[in-house]
Amino acid sequence: MLQSTLNVPLEVKPESCSRLSALIEALRQREDTGPFGQPDNFSRVMRDIPTLHFMSMSVFTAAEYDPIFILEANFDGQPGVFWGQLEAAFGPDLREMLRCCKRPLDEDGPLYDAVTASDSRAPLAPYLEARTQRPSVFHHGNRGLTRDRILQEAALFVAVREELDDPGRPGPSPYRGRSATEVHALLRKAMVPAHPWLGMSAPPRISRGERLLDILRLVTFAVLLLLAFSLPAIVVAALMPWKAYVLLLLLVATATGLLIYAKRAPLPGTETSAGPNLTRLILPKVPAILGIVAAYVVVAALVLTPLVSATSHLLAWLGAGNLPATPGDAFWPVARAVLLGLLGLLLVILPGLVLWLRYLERHDSSHDAPHVDERLLREMVRREDWVAQNHMGSIVLIKPGVLRSIIIRAGHLGLGLVLRVVATDGYLGTMRTVHFAHWAFLNNGSRLLFFSNFDHSWDSYLDDFIEKAAGGLTLAWGCGVGFPPTRFLIYDGARHGRRFKNWALASRAVSRFWYSAYPTLTVDQIERNNRIADGLRRPELSEVEARAWISDL
């Protein structure tokens, strides 16, 4: 099941920032009609955009850049369908908002002119789609469950509870004193008439093809990354006698290792509790790592052999060399150079990059007490904790430099691919509170955007990240200007709990419009509903299966 996460960042005319915020507020007040006998909140959004899970509109302001308006959405299916539905629902409102934004200086300028002209009837969808920004890293909680399926299974859960707890039923409950299999059979008989979809097999949440494609993408990325970083060592290994090459590696590796050891200690006042146990983290993945290394050697040798062969032909034509007698005469020297290049990557290139990074980390500045606008803070607090879910958005500046650019780009790409492979059970690792979340690069990669839809309060949400995924959080956000001091990329950083929260809070903006299709459901409850529904779809359960299933009732 295709699920999409995207955002549309648009620079705002500074003089129109207040008007834009007012337009968004007016839209929210009109659609969020309120409880207590009035129509359902956001009922028109629910009806007219039937694929939408979450959507937000925010205006970010900062001294470093002009205001920026961001529309964020998480939905089922293709973006084209969503944009058409959104325009049909809110076309006039969106057109007025776009008129508060700057005209793009690139090829999208004529589209902007067409949709913002006086009395314009030009469709908005092409312009919004052209300005769409894809995430660099994203996570879909309850992955593979469509919005309609989540709502169906939530309604089924309510019906099951009403059936079990019916106070108006005369006599004793028919479910009392029954075995687990009998309870399952009775409940299924009671639920199928009102929920006929229980008689059909559930579509797979993640198809086998999608799963294989995710794994293939991750392996391909790992192999290409190894090839890119080891290429200088491969070239040197091909030009030097192997004994001299290995001796040079050992000398350089020893010097680099001693320098890293000398710089290993945290700066005064920046040390935190122990970071991730790398041994425990890496050991279970040794077979996968060996498989990737083997694939790297084969792919690198096969890719480079034609280049070496072509070079040999050119040199022979120029009279400066001899042609290889057989294809193997070209392949095996290349394979040896690739293996030696891998050794150079492990002993010299990676330690050298670590040493370079450590130098930058020791000279970085951090922001322990960034300024927070008290008025905006009160407004953010006022909008939170009305339902089970909350929303946050953040923009931070990215530290300059070649190495930092490589790390954050490659790190985000790799982290996103890893999440697609490992986060397949509805949760983000051990964190069970994230519905949708994503990072994205803005302004040619100089700013980093983060959005998240999550359960419970913002403070507890960050505590969950700090306690269970501080390493990944530091990897994803550690290149942000003012981020708490890091050590070797994944240590410290987000583990500076209070400093990190202050830094993240200062980068937030008010979510002036925020919509959730199922605001009372937590990630855990959605998975619970899904397990109950999957059990009721099956005509029979064994006693062991029924006992496990009934624990969710």
C-alpha cells in the first residue's frame, strides 16, 4: 500500500506574514467546528479528502530568513489524487494564501503568476505539485494501514466492547465462562453482519515485492557508499606494490588511531551517560554486513574491470602497454585492488574521516539557552494535549562544510532506507508513539525541516526519543547549528536532554492548522484494533491463538 509524506515550502512576503497567519487561523476555525452538539470537527476534510491521515499548515519565522509557509500532508496513494482533492475542498482559501507568498525566481514563476492573478481560475494542483519537497527521512507508523481501514477497525473495536459490556442484555453474559475459542466464535458471529468486510481476507500491509525492493535499495546504497569512499584507496592499491601499500596503510592507520585516541575525551562539561553499545548493536548484523561486503567486492570488481580493460586497450594502442591475454587477466588484478581498497577504507579512510569529524566537533559552538518567544510558546502550549495526539514542526540551520554536507546527506539517505527495512511492525523501533514523521532539506540544503505527528505531550515525546533513540536522533539532527555537543557523531548530542529540548523548542513554530483523521487513537490502539480485526477475519483460531487474541479485548 503506497503511503505518501510530503510538504510544500513557500517563502512568504514579510509584509504579508500576519495576513497569511490570519487566513490559516480563519480556515482552522471554520473547519474545526467544535464539540458538544455541533457537527464533527473537520467533517468536511474527512469527507472531501478521503485518503488523508494528517495535514498541517505552519508559518515559520526567524531572524535568519524571511517567513516560510509550509503545508505538510500524510496520505494514502499518489500525490496527484491528493492535490486534486485538496484543491476541490480548499481552492479559494489556498489561492489567497499563495498570494501572500513570494513569486519563485525559477521556472515555476509563470505557474505562480497564473494561480495568483486577479480573478484567476487556474488550477492550483500543478503549482503545489511543482513546489513539493520530498522528505530525506520519513517514518510511517502503523505502516500499510489505510485511513479507511484504521477507521473501520476502530469502529469494530467499539462494537466489540459494546457487545461484551452490553448492560441492557437480559440474563448473564453469553461470553462468561466460555473458552477463548468459543468467545472468538460467538463474537465473530455477532460482528460479521454489521461488518461484512470481516468475511474477506485482509490485504497485506507490506507486500513481498515492496519488502524485497526496500532490502534491495538498502543493499544497493551500502554497496555504492562503500565503493565511493574506497575508490581513492583502490586507485592507490592498483598503482603500488601490495606489500608497500599494506605497510603504508599500517603506518597511517597507527598515526590516525593514536590521534583519535588522544581526542576521544569529551570537552569539559559535555559528557553524558554512556552511548549505544556498538558491540551489541553490530554483532547481530554481522551476517548482513558480510553479505554487503561480498556484494561490494563483486560489484566493484565487475564495474571497474571494463574501465581497466578499456585503459589497457588505450595504452596498447598508444604503444605504452600490453593487452590482457584473457578477461580474467583484467578481472583478478582489479579484484585484488578492490580487496586492498576495502582494507584501506577500514584502516585509513574511515579513521581519517572520524578524525576530521572529531576536529570539527571540538571546535563547534552549541546553544545551551536559545531564545524562545514567550508569546509563541504560550500559543503552542495552548494548542496541545486537546486529544490523544499532538503535532510539531521545526526548522534549523545546517552547519557548513564539505564533510558535514556528506554526513548529513548520506546519513539521512541511509537512515531512511534502514527505517523502511526495520520499521515494519507499526512502530519506530521501541518507540510506540510516532504516527508519521519526516525530515526534509530546504533552501538548497542549508536548512533542515522536521515534522512529526505523535501521541501524548511534546515533552514526553522527546523524552521517549532521548531514552530510546538518542543515537539516531543525533545522527539525523547533529549537523544543526547550535545542536548540543556531539562526540563521534552518535555519542552525547541528544543525550543532553535539557539542552536538546531547549534547542528543539526554539526552532518550533505554531501549527496553526492541524488535522488528524483519527485524533483519539494512539499508535498502540491502532495496532491493537488491527490484531482484533485480523483475529475476527479468521473463521477459526486454535486455543493458543485464541488466548493470545483475547488478551487484546
